[in-house]
Amino acid sequence: MSSLEVETTPRRRGRPADVDPDRVALLALRHFAEHGYDATTMDEIASLAGIGRRTLFRYFPSKPDLVWGGLEPVVGRMRAVLEGAPADESARDVLARAMTASLELDAEHIEATRLRLRLMASDPTLIGFGVTRLGANRDILAEFLARRLDVPADGLRAQVLADAISSANFSALLWWAARGTDDDPATAAVTALDELLRGLPD
């Protein structure tokens, strides 16, 4: 059984020997999809995951954190590609490779990502909650573009381009999640990148 697979019966509550935040988040996301986000309480999620309320809040301080959890590894993979790219690789190719690497997910994480995005699309307040988290992705894009374009990272050009790329990426993923197909999310992200970055210097 994988670490994210739903158990047939909840485990006993109490202090668990080991908590898998990804598993807890997926259980919550599935429950939100079936029973409604607003109608679900944190106590219900704790019971479903077989952990105590205090433990749940240690990992996820709020319901929106259950939805937005898991973004850090995605951003980390993107950062690693952008910071390690050779200077002779085109900006477009580096960005496409970074997006693809960031979205290298197994089947269960694909499911969680789709559920997260569908929920965000249905509740604008959740997108507002995650604006600062999306900002981390925008900042590493701005740093990369600044190096390639030889402009300040906090200058208008780098900031506007980074915002545009980050927004296009998020929009493409929302579109992918809404379609409900088995397509790779990276394909949608890279297609959106190509639509946006036509004419960007190498």
C-alpha cells in the first residue's frame, strides 16, 4: 500500500509514530471533493486521518493549508533547474525544462494536484490565500530572467515577465485540472509558456 492510499478504516486517534503530510492532505482533498470544502471541519479530517487534532494543526494550521500544502517541493525543483542551467541553453528551453521538472509527479500526487486546483478554481478566497506562496515561484523566475536579460531582478522588465510566466503557468494548470483528462500537466504548462514567450531573447 502506498503512503497516500486511503485506508479502509481510520486509525486510532492519538500521537502517531509517523505522520505523512501528503497522505493527510490527499485524504482531506478527497473528502472536500465528496462532501464540500465549507462543510468539512478540521476535526473530521483529523478523525479521517487517524491523528489527533493537535497533530493535524501542527502540520496544517488551517483548512487552506491542506489545499495549498505540497507547493514547496514543486518550487524547489523549479529553482534547481533555473539555478543550474548552462548559459548556452535558451531561456525558453530552461523555463520549459524547469516547469516539466517541477511537475514530475506520481499518480497519487497528480490526483492531489488536480483536486487542489479544482478546489481553488471553485473558491476565489483560496487563491487569495495562496498569493504569497505563488510569489515564491515568481521570485525565482525574476532572478533567472534578470540573469539572462542582464537587468535588475527587482526592475520592471524582470518583474513583469516573471509575473506573466507565473500567471500563465497557474492558469494553464487550472485549465488542465478542469478538463479531467489524463494529460500530463507539464504539457499544458509548457504550451502556455510557448504562447507567452514568443520572441523572448535566448
